[in-house]
Amino acid sequence: MDPIDHRQLGNALDLFHQQDEGPGMVFWHPRGWELYRVVEDYVRRRMRGACFREIRTPQLLARSLWERSGHWDKFRANMYSFGTAQASAEENGSYCLKPMSCPCHVQIFNQRVRSYRDLPIRYSEFGACHRDEPSGSLEGLKRTRAFTQDDAHVFCREDQVTTEVGRFCDLLRAVYADLGFSRFHVVLATRPELRAGDDLLWDRAEAALAEAAGAAGLEFSVRAGEGAFYGPKLEFHLQDSRERSWQCGTIQLDYVLPERLDARFVNFDNRHLRPVMIHHAVLGSMERFIAMLLEHHEGWLPVWLAPDQVTVATVSDASVEYGRQVVALLEQGGLRVAFDDTAERLERKVVMAREQRIPVFVTVGRRDAQDETISLRLRDGSQSTVSLTDGLEQLRKMARPPACTTAIQHAQAK
């Protein structure tokens, strides 16, 4: 059986669409945006639990910054750049939409004098990025021109690299397990032909990253020549339910960008040193990962991820008012609820809820209204009638997102 394409699911489940007026862009519908925000909020909680501080940086920046960072030389063919009549002579009238957020994070780091005692400093951002990808390479949510990276960067001392890489590997394992991916393999991508920095710097960076990966308990293969232009990287390739491999999370070790953008900290003996910059992403691109989630689960997302978690369906007009009360209580309990009080037969309502991949079906009839009960039907076909109070508690437990790091663990991680 062929895997279901996420674009088919996007249409069938009313999640998103794309059109010619915005090639490579996404129009998120209410149900799709609900899913997007659930994933985003989950990653945000995970990053906060791992002691990352969330920031926000501009999408539009002067070309001169990208020239200093080296991205203009490397990525100019895929960057949106343009002039503006309102720019001053000093600004030179040339701007770019950011293709990535890393130079912006260095700007925040550079706004203060940093001590070695301050390190590591960890930033995270859901960075809105644009890349002028060839039209022939566009593929639904998997390859877009406008996307959001769950971008994160650590500025640390060289002796902190192994610990920081290990912490992030632990985070990746937990997140992938929560999202339903138990299997992945890791690749160490080494120096590309076109790169910044000399061979001694690359020797040092590759050795440090390999050592950190080993200390984190990772087994990895080496893919020569596929590192970033500024440093080697670990790539996490997830295995989905169809045995397909998806490259998602990355950890990149960078000695180059701190040098180019003059990042520094004051050491214990009052010397100015360059921090090591570690680039992190758990999902990579939010859009691409959602495509992967939809195909992996064939639209049947876990209850905590589903855009609509529960359908409440009435049996007759006599139970509509009670149905509204049930919906209100479930929503107050934090559940995402669809209400079906149409005149369709109950069997048809069940079919429509399944077509929308809603995992829990709740029936309310005249007898339920009298007894203050609800009838639950789960995806596996099991059915039960329970009191409204017990049903609410049962559904809240089913819909609860995975636990993230506690406050105590958060404090200890520093």
C-alpha cells in the first residue's frame, strides 16, 4: 500500500493549501494552524525545559551583515535581496530576507560584555526564513520558499562543547519518542569542498564533534564533504512507519561565525576569547516536520497532537442543549472539541469524524442528558458509557501532552 501524501491529507482534513499566487508558500486553515501551534508550543516547552531562552529577530536585514557572515557568498542564489528608495546612503539600499537566523543570534550575544561565568548562553527562536528555491524542487510542505526553523544556538567555552552536545542529544531522543519516532540513525557530515576556515580549524572542529557524539552514546556514520560551510554537523535521520528516512535534527559546531562577526567573552585572566557556537535544530523546518508527522501517522495523530481531539455528536434535537453543555465543559478542561448537532444519522456522524481523523467520538442522547453521562467511542472501536465527570477526567488524561522537564531538572541543568 502506497503511503498517503501529506498534500492529500492537507486537503482531506482541511489543514492547509497552496496556490499559484504564493508559490512555495503555505495558507494554513484553522485546523492546520491548530496543529502547527500544538507542535510549536510543545517544542517551546521542551526548549524552555532545556534552559534555552526564546528570542525574536528581524526577517529583513542589510546585505552587509550577510556579507560579513559569509552567507552572501555561499547562498546568494537562494536569497531574496532588493533595494529600497527609503534607505539612507549609509544603508546602501540593499536588504535581504533572512534564509537562516544564526547571524542574528550573534548580534544579541554581542550586545553585552560576556564573562566566562555567563557561558553557556542558549538562545532559541522560531525563525521565519525565506529561500528562493527552484520551482521544480517545491514539494508541498516538504520544500517551501517560506518556512519556520526551530532554530537554537549555544555560545560556550571549548571545554563545555561535550556537555552541551550531550544535553541536546538527550533532548532530541525525548522529543522524537514523544512524536512517535523510536528509530533514527546519525550521520557526521564533514568538511565540504567550499568552506570557510583552514584545515587545522576543521580538524579541531571535526574531532571535537566526533568526541562529543561518542560521549553522548551515539553511533554514527561519516558522510564526507556534506558539512555546513562553517563547520561539521551531526544529522539525525528519522525512520518513519513506511521505513523512509527523513533528515530532521542537526547539531553543528562552528568556530567560524564567532570570528567573522566578532563574538567574544572575557576569560578568568581578563583575556578576550572567541566562544564556540553550536547550531541546534530539533525538527529542522516546522512545515516539513508536520508533513512528516502527517504521513508517518497517516493523519491519525496521537490524541494530544490532533487538531480536534473529540467530536461531540447529538443523537436527536432533544440532546442538543446537553451536547452544548458537554462541549463547554470539555473545552474548559483544555480539550479541542468539534460539535456535530446536524440532522445526519449517528452512523454517518461517526464516519465523518473518522474521515477527519478525530480520535475520540462522544455521543450524547436523551438518556445521557437525564443521567449526566456520555458515551465514548475510541479509535480502536471500544465503547463505554461513563458519568460526565469521569468522562471529562478520562479524556483530559488521554489528551495530556507528554511531560516536559520539571523546574528542579531545569535548575540542575544549568
